[in-house]
Amino acid sequence: MAASQRAQLEASNVRLVKDKVARWGITFGGGLVLIALLLIFFYLLYVVAPIFRSVSIDPMHNFALAGSGQTVALGMEEQSEIGFRFDDTGELTFFALKERIGTSWQPGDVLLQQQVASQPTAFTATQPQNKRYAYALAEGAVQVVEPKFRSRFEHGVRYTTPYIDPAEHPVIAIDPQQRTLVKLAYEYQGNSQLFAAVTDDQRVIVNLLQASRSFLTGTTELKPKFTELPLQGSVDDLLVTPDLRQVIVRQGNRLSIFSVSRTGTVTEQQTLTVDRRQFGPITSMSLLAGASSIMIGHDNGRITQWFEVATENGRQYKYIRQFQAGQSAIESIVSEFYRRTFYTISATGEVGVFHTTSEADLYFEKVGQLHAEHLVIDPRANTVLIESNNQLHTFELHNEHPEVTWSGLWQEVWYEGYPEPQYVWQSTSGSDAFEPKFSLVPISFGTIKAAAYAMIFAVPIGLAAAVYTAYFMSPRARKVVKPTVEIMEALPTVILGFLAGLWLAPIIEQYLPGFVATLILVPTSIIVVAALTSVLPKEWRNRCTDGRAAVILVPIVVVVGWLSFELSPWVEQTFFGGNVREYITNELGITFDQRNSLVVGIAMGFAVIPTIFSIAEDAIFSVPKHLSQGSLALGATTWQTLTKVVLLTASPGIFSAVMMGLGRAVGETMIVLMATGNTPILDWNIFEGMRTLSANIAIEMPESEVGSSHYRILFLAAFVLFIFTFAFNTLAELVRQRLRDKYSSM
Amino acid sequence: MNHWFKSGKPYIWLTAGAVSVSLIAVLGLLALIAWRGLSYFWPAAIYELEVTAQDGSTQVIIGEIYDREEVSYERLQESGLAIAGDGDEMLERWLLKVGNRELVPLDFMWVLAPQVVRQDTPKDLAVLERAKDGNFYGYIVDVLENGQSVVTADHSIRDVLAERIERAVQLSEQAADLQQGDIGAINYQLNRLRLERRSLGLEEQLTPAEEQRIQAEETALQQQYQELEKVLFTYREEANRDSVVVRDMRGIDVEIPMYRVLDVAYPNDMGVFSKLGHFFGQVGKFVTEDPREANTEGGVFPAIFGTVFMVLLMSVIVTPFGVIAAVYLHEYAGKNTITRLIRIAVINLAGVPSIVYGVFGLGFFVYMVGGSLDQIFYPEALPSPTFGTPGVMWSAITLAILTLPVVIVSTEEGLSRIPSSLREGSLALGATKAETLWRIILPMASPAIMTGLILAVARAAGEVAPLMLVGVVKSAPMLPVDGNFPYFHLDRKFMHLGFHIYDVGFQSPNVEAARPLVYATSLLLVTVIVGLNLTAIGVRNHLREKYRSLES
């Protein structure tokens, strides 16, 4: 007895434990839904957040300057393990920047030191990504130097060693008069090299050397094309663009821009006077990555950007924007390898970091309390090497997404080569020199445009159908009609998109007048039919009740629609000269695409109608019957009851239906992807397409590099969509809940 | 009149018109897809047309009439056609599918109806369905074996051809089986050995003995492979034996190797019943065969398989979570803020655009979770990812989150229909809440859970946008299930019917030729989805009736 009681008690204990476990398990399971939503929200945020992080520069190592003389240039190799320094004695020194596994390197250890030029008179460097340097030697000759690195792998460990190959770059004579060169500029492209120099007798010379293969000997030789520029006075700065097409000479605040033809003919293109009073005297000048922009530093801490813009007199350099780095003179401007980020050094030793496209002031400080004299960035823009007071310092640079700022995403930006500031989305291109254009405005606009046209189409039909189904239709018919319309919601949007793009779009293009006629004739015919039914003899009239109207109208709508389309060629012939499309393009001056907003509006409208219909119908149907019956009993007509009592009571529900529909239209992907041309344009034109946030993600996401700015901006687009729909849905749901509470109290 | 307008009658009729328009749209859409999809399988008549061009030259064209349209003379004249006629008048033109893709520059041709001087449908015209270059239209002239004619007086050429085609098809099937089955298995094993060696190397346990073992296995596999390859080559040689000679519309005899030919049909010589037979045969081929010619021809079997597999996987994930969440909301949750938050979360999960799920799935599951899994469990395969790349598992999980609200809403509705007297009765008899739930409530709610699951499956089967990011591909070389251990390969990419429609309809090189196939695929998908939805509605209605009687 006692034993069985104990067993029972134990059993009931086990049952209680089970009950508790079930409770906790199920509660946790319920919470998972909330966790899932929060996870999506925070994960999107987590991916997006780094694009708005500011620049940070953290110290790594410092060591004494290797080599002798004054530094003329510093550099780093790809992995930022080895640095190098050119000095004014013509010596090139390679040194270690960090400790490395497999070597005994200490930061600052000299790895290779070599005299590359004797008694140089001038020095220049190419654009960073071209990685060459040149010393001017005596008698107008030039020695090009290219620091090189050799990597080999042993047991999976990479070893890099620096070297230079003097045989590769023989001494080249630049000045036929063999005068000493005091200033030098150099660039190359393939086998062609362009030099610009100032001689000690103040001549400015340009020499384009092009390789040509000799017919007789088969050897390549450099053919020079020498020009003297018509300039007087002393020259402050000399630049050559990497495409070898321009030479820029600065004398005080005057910039003379010469264009160089493929054959080496030099012509003056533009003389640019930088207003001394407006901008201040010029202290330094440099080309931005991509070499389309000239960055000019002024003595008041201002940096101005200038690039070529198409004008009536051809392409001319123009003032674009300015940046402010403190109040003291800008000593030098260093541009990054590929991005539009540039670094400045002020006379007082501060370092500034800026990005042109996004107009971002990223950093302005004395790095590590140092007075910076020289600064260089590694190719991957992860490390900064700074010379200060005969010491070299390396810093870790965190600047992953300088090209993205809130203002750059949502405001007009003046992109290189564009005639004016614009909203542009153009994320990728073939070349490294491409300036990415990340404006979310055109694609957000596209989203709104698509949703708007869809709503124009869906709201009237969806709501009217809901009103009729809930209020006038016989219960038996309602039982069939409601699920039928709701089936449409289940139709895969990929099928709607496919039909819209390949079936509907050509039809609309061919029968545009017919389609417009349908919009006018179908409602007209419905009213005419309604009028006819009220003048019919009584026995007929009794059959055509309001409750049967929907069924009666089906054949009429079909016939009128068919007639309108049959009329279309005739209308086209009579009013539009046989071709509406041409009429619209030529006479009205409106662009006409086959896959346009009209097609999207119709197709997406059909996707949205069931959403609106279903929720609105529920709201109207659940309006308490005593309200409408009371109204009818007081003598109001059915229509009056509907508009004054039922719709008013159900209005929050109808609002939430429209919100839900809007939410669906905003996020829809496949229909817009397939039924538009996906061009990011800013135009309400119904005959042109658009590119929406969602379609943009679907198109570009698979190709974007993980962790890049582009990738994160696409996540931002998804986040924007998430927030959009979250707002709509939450609002709709809250309204609906309140409505439900209200009804239950009635 | 004014009074009549005030009565509201015209407005009522206008709202009725909206219902009519919606109905016409739904039914018209379904009818359109059904008509276009089914006509893809129906053997169309092949016409032989003699066309006189404007300059008096005549040309014979053989093909199917694909489309007819009316154009005005003016538009034709504008497009550079020298044709006499009044600008306002319309004339008909036909789009002909002439096939024979390797012989003519375009396999589609516009013909102006008035220029046709003779129009025939000769009974002898044949359509050869080919593995490459699409259909071939023409008259069968001869069947060759090693270059010698095998047509004799006592066998009709059609029988001979049918027999030879069957043989060739069988041979190529055997070859394909061998290639995908045994040879595929050997390749799989070889790859496994390669990974094993790397894995051992990474753990520094690659002893000479191990190395020897692996090498021995590899050599054995290589030998097997060589033997199988020989068999494969004999199959191919065998298949090369026969060929068929066809006279095309230019009147030239073309020899087509038999291994290229998959089927022959004489649509002009078919009665309704043989057409019907052909129709069902084509439907069967469509659902069981692999796609050919960059998906624009052949069947959609891998897409069906991929869709079904992914959806099943998703169901396994979504059902428990959805049911638990619904049970929590209906049976356990108190009336507090957290419950309200969870309800808002459910509504929002249902409303978040599907592409956002795709982005989330790609970033979180594929790159973050998948990437970590690779580092922990599959370091030997790196840098090529195993789970750190879009695949069928991630697609299933992503869609499981997407369809979670569907299951929750439906299950909760089912739970709310169970009369509370049942719960109270069970509790009063001494059952715990968990027992009541398990023994009474869940069994009663199971049809509602079923409904939710069916709706979720229908939703998932039609969803494309997120899948484009997390695992769907244009053409997957291997199915996610095969005969190689561990049989289910959840890391593989898969094909999907919805994506197939997008891909073939919009990304394929020959959209015009592929369009009927897209309609057929759409029909398949729509049938499945509408069928699932109707089932769900049926189950739900049945359920409502059942509890109505319980309540009263």
C-alpha cells in the first residue's frame, strides 16, 4: 500500500516536472519569434553600422630614420611589412616595418640600401598606384627607379624581399640642351613615358617618349617628342596626369593646363586663376586617385577640389568643393591608391583625412602628438607611415568606408565629370579609377514610384470590391468570391512578374489606346447598365438586384474590354497617326519604355488587391449589424448607411488594409525586377521604368564583395525596407487591435 | 436622373464592377496560364507554305505557326519592307517556328499572310526532337546504319526509325546513368580521399602508413574509373552507328546522327487520340527529364526535385517552432506587454519583404554561421567553402523564418476554435496542463496545424527573391540527394521552379523559343500552389463545421 502510494506520488512528481518543463519550453519557443525579429533587426544594423564609424589611427611602432640626407619620398609595399625611403642624396633604403614570423626582423631594420642616382637635382613620384619614382641627374637626364618586391612561399609562410632592377630603367635624356633640371614630373602608361621638367634657365619642357619597334633591327627604341612650353617666370608645381594627356603647371595662384596629344603635340587647354582673395594663396597641389581631380592646398588650411566639367568651351577645370583642415597652411596632400580619400599635412604638423565624394571630414589631429613632416599610405589603406623629427612611426589606420556618409546617401553629390550635382546610383564599374556613386535617392524614389502606381490601381478596385462583397453580396456568392480573390494572393509573384514582363508589356505597348479606352469605357458601361436595370420591366428588374450585380457585370466587363482593345488600332490610326508609341516619343517628348511603370502598376496592383480586399472586407463585414440595421430603420438608404455609418465605423480597418497593401507593394521584388528595365532614374513618367530598393538588392547582392561599402549599403537598403514595412505593419496592426476592442464593446 | 444618382445605385454597381474585374483578373490569369501552358504539350500542326516574295521569288517554308498578328501597311513600310498597299489597311502576318537552328540564321520567321500562295499540312512531315539545336522539321528520307540504308520494302520507314531512335535513346540513357551513377561515385570518393589527406595533414597525423593507404585507395579508384570509361566509350561508339536523313525546307537532305535524336512525331498524321497520347507523353517527359540547352528545352525534373526537397526540409524546421509559438500565444501567454510584443513580431515577420529575409539569410546564415561551421568542421576543404556558401539548408532555414507567421496564425486560429470546455474537463479530471495539451488539444488542433503547414509550403514554393541570394542556381549539376554517403547533401545548391521561370524567361539567350516552356513551368507551379491553397481552405472549412457542432 505504502509502496504504491509512494509510486503514485513519485509519478505525480514526474508529471509536475514534465508540466513545468513543458511550460518553460513553450514559453521559450514563443519568445523565439520575438528573438527572430530582433535578430534580423540587429543583424542588419550590425552589418550597416561600420559604414558610419569614424576614422581611427592607432600607434604601432616607431624607430629611427634609416639612411641619410633629407627624405624626398616614403613608400610601403602591399602587405605593409616593408617600407622604403628615397632621400635627396639619391639613396634608396628599404626597412622592415613590423616583426615577422620566420625572420629576425625588428621594425626599422635596414633590409637593403642602394645608391640609385648620383647627385640628383630634382625628384618626383608617379601617382601612388603606378609605384615609380624618378631622379633628375646632371645635364638634363633622368633616372627612373621602381622599388620591387619578390614573394616566395615556404611551408605556407610568405617571405617578401625587396630589390631593384637597374637594368630595367636606363638613364633617359630629357632636355636636348642638357641643362640641369630643378623640377620634375613623370608618369607612364605601358611603354610610353611623359616627362615635364623645369630647367635652371627657367624653361618648362615636356617630353613624351613612345616606344616603337624598329623595322630593321627589331629592337624597341624610345622616340622622344620634345616641346617647350610658352611660360615665363618661376614655376612652383608641376604635375602630369597618369593617362599622359595633361601637364599642369602652377605659378603662384595661376594654373596652366596643357593637353598632350597621342603623338606628343602640346597645346594650351586652359589657364585657371585660383582667386587669391576667395581661396587664399596656394601652398601645395596634388592629383586625386583616378587623376580626374586636382586637389589644391591653401595657406589658410583650406583644400579645394577642381575637376573637368563639360562647358561650352569644351571640358574645363572648375571649382567643385572645399575642405577645411585647421587654419595653417597645407604643406602637402597625399592621395590614396584607389579611393577618393586624401590626407593632408598642415604646417603646424596636424594630419587631416578627407573623402571628396562624400564630402567627409574624417579626421584632423596631431597623430600621436607628433609634428608630421612626411606621410604615406600603404596600397590597402591600412597603415600610415609618418616621419617626424628624424623618427619614423607606423600607425594602424581604420578607415573602411570613407565613401559613405548620411549626406552622401541622401543628398545631391557633384561626381567627377558630371556637369552638376546629381543623385546617382552607380555602384560598380570596370576600372579601378571609378568613383562609386551611392545615392539611395533614385532607388528609394523608384520604390515609392512603383508602390504609388500600384496603389493607384489597387486601392480603388480592392476597396470597392471589399465594400461590395461585405455589404451587398449575397452570403452564398460571398463564400465563393472571397476565397477566389484571396487565391490571387497565393499566386507566386514570379509568375505575375513573368506575365507582366513578357505578356502584358507587349500588349500594353501595342494596344495603349485600347487600354486607356478600357479605363474610361468600363466604368461608363457599368453605370449605363445600372441605369438600364432600373428602367427595365418589373419582373426583369427584380432579377437584376444589387446583390447580383457582380455576376451580371462579368460578361459586360469582358465584352467592353474586348471591344476597347478591338477599337485600339482604329483609334491609333485616326488620332495618333498609326503609332502611339512614336506619337508619345516625338510629339509629346516623353520617353517610352516597353517595360514601364504602367505595367508594374497593373501587375503589382494585382498582387496587392487581395491584401487590401481581404483585410478591408473583414473590417467592413465585422461592423456590428445593429448599427447598419438601426440606420436603415431610421429611413436611410443602403448607400447612405454604407457611407455614413458602415464605412465610417470600419475606416480604421480600411486604413490598416491600405497600409498592409502599401507594405507589400514597397517590398515586392520579383514583379519590379521582371517588369521594369531596372534603370535608377528620378522621374514620375508613367512610361518609364524604375529601380526599386528590393530589385536593386536582388540584382547587386550576389556580386558585391563581402564587407565592402557596397555590400553594407545594400544591407542598409534592406534595413530601410525593413523599417518602412515595420512602420506600416505595426501601425496597421495597432489600428486593427484598437478597432477589434471597439467592436467587442459595441 | 439626379435623384437616381443620389440613391447610390450607380456607385453600388461600380463597386460590383470592381468585384467583377477582380474575378475576371484571377480567373483570366489562371485560364491564360493554363491555356498557354497546356498548348506547349499539344502537338501543333506543321505547315508547308509556299511564299512569294515582293520580287517574285518563291520559297518553301516548313514550320509551326507560333503567333498571328495584325499590322498596318504603314508600319511594315516604315520598317523597310518594300510592299505596296494603303497605309491605313491592316494585314495579317504569322510568326513561324522553323527550327533547324544550325542550318538557318533564325529559327523564327515572320511571314505575311497575303504572300502565301500555297498552304499544306502534308501527313509525312516529321518533327525530330533533338538533344541539341532544338527541333528539326522535314521529311524523313532514309535511315542509315554505318552509312548503309536499312529501309526495306517490308518495313515502313517510320517503324524502322522509331526502333532505331529507341535504341539510341536507350544507349545514351545507359551512358548518362554510368556517368552520373558509377563514375560520379568514383569522383565523389576521390574528392573525399583528397580532403581526408588534407585533413590529416592539417592535424599533422599524415603518417606514411596513412598516406600509403590513401594512395592505394586512389589507385584502385582510378583503375575502376578507367574500366568504366571504356564501357562508356563503347556505348558512345554504339550510339554513333545510326543516322537519319531528313529533307528540310530548302529541299536538301540532311544527315542527323541518331544519338542526337530523342523522339520523332508526325503531328499532321495524328488523330485526336494519338495527339492526346503524345500530349500526355510530353507532360510525362516534362516532369521527369533533365533540362537541355541552357534550360530552354527538355524537362524540369531537377527544379521539381529541388523545390520539393527544400520545402520538405523547411517544413521539418518550421512546424515545431510555429506550433510551439502558437501554443504559447494561445494557451500560456498572459495579457502583458511581452505577449503584445510577440504578436507585433508575428505580424511584422509576415510583413517584412521577402528580399530582406534573403539579405539576412545571406549575411547571417551563409557568411556568419556557415563560415564558422566551415572553420570548425571543414578546415580541410578551405578556402573553398562547404557551408559558407549558399545552399539548400540555408534556403530552407531562411524560408522557415519567412513562413513561421503563416503556421502560427493558422495554428492559433485552430486552437481558438477548440471549446474551452474540453480543456477545463481535462484539467478537472486531474491532467496537468502539459498533458491536456499533448493528449487533447494538439490532436484536435492537428488539422489546423496541417492547414498552416500547407499554406507555408505553398508560400515557400512560390517564393523566389530570397532564394536567389541563399541557394538557388540556374543549373545544379548534382541533386541534393544521391547514392553517395551521407546521401543528403545539405550544402549543395539546388534548382527551383520559381527561379527557373525567372531565369528562362529573362536570362536565357533565346527567350522567344523558351517562352512556351516558361508557361508550362508556370502552369506546373500555379497548379501546385493553387492546389495546396484549395486543400488548406478545404481543411479549414471542414474544421469549422466540425467545431460548430461541438460548440452547440
